[in-house]
Amino acid sequence: MGTQEQTVIEAVAKTGVPYEIVEIDPQFSDTAAFCERYGYPVDQTCNTIIVVSKKGARKSAGCVVLANSRLDVNKRVKNLLGVQKASFASADEMVELTGMEVGGVTPFSLPPDLPLYVDAQVMKPEWIVLGGGSRRIKIKTSPEALLKVGAEVIVGLALDT
């Protein structure tokens, strides 16, 4: 296991919420491929998306949404950050902000100064699957773990697809 994965596992363990590590083939790390290959439902699998401001003061946030919805960057996230324009972080920006690779970003072990917003729909299932800090693992846990790492639950953060 890599250092980033170890850091993530330690962060999940600190929540005190039971979890399971799901080891996967890195080529199936992207959400749609993961769900299809390993049989996990898209309505219980989450995407953690890093958003950055594109005008004015540099602001960023982590956002968690279910895979069957899409993040409302142009209205909700932009307003939460208090910026005129926001968009998805580039792969380089994401690595710079989180130290994690594309397909492995997780809300566990994000920098403490990075706000974490979670769509209210994510909190409804009994369990969810999130990135594990790399493309080699996923974390299966209760949505409660997100609250333990300081997530702010936002109604309407995501739009139905």
C-alpha cells in the first residue's frame, strides 16, 4: 500500500465509523467502470470533486455527490465559495491541492483548510463507496463518516442526471 492510501485509511479509521477497503484494478477506478466491473450501485457510489475559483481570490472546495447525479458548480458551489466563477479543478490543480490522483480523490485526508460540501442525497443510503486516495482502493463506509471529517451537508448541491 502506498503512503497516500495509508494516510487515507488512517483518516477513515479515526472517524470511528466501521469501513471496508475494496481493492480494485486501477484501470477500473473511474466510477462508471468501477460500478460495472464490481457490481456496486451508482446510487451508493460517490464522486469526490475538487472545485476551484476561476476569477478573483483563489478559493477551492471538495464536493461529494452520488454517481447518478451531477454537481451544480455554476450555482450552488459558486455561491458557497462566494466567487463569480468556479469550475472543476484540472488534474494538475487537483494533485496540487490534495496530493491524490484522478480517480482516487477522497474526502478522507483532504487538507484541513479545504471546505468539504456533501450533497444531502449522499447521506441517505446505509453505506456508500468513496475513493481511497489512489486508483487501487475504494472505501465502503457509512455516510456518517463524512460528518466526522467535518463535511457540511448541502441540500441541492447536486442535480439529478
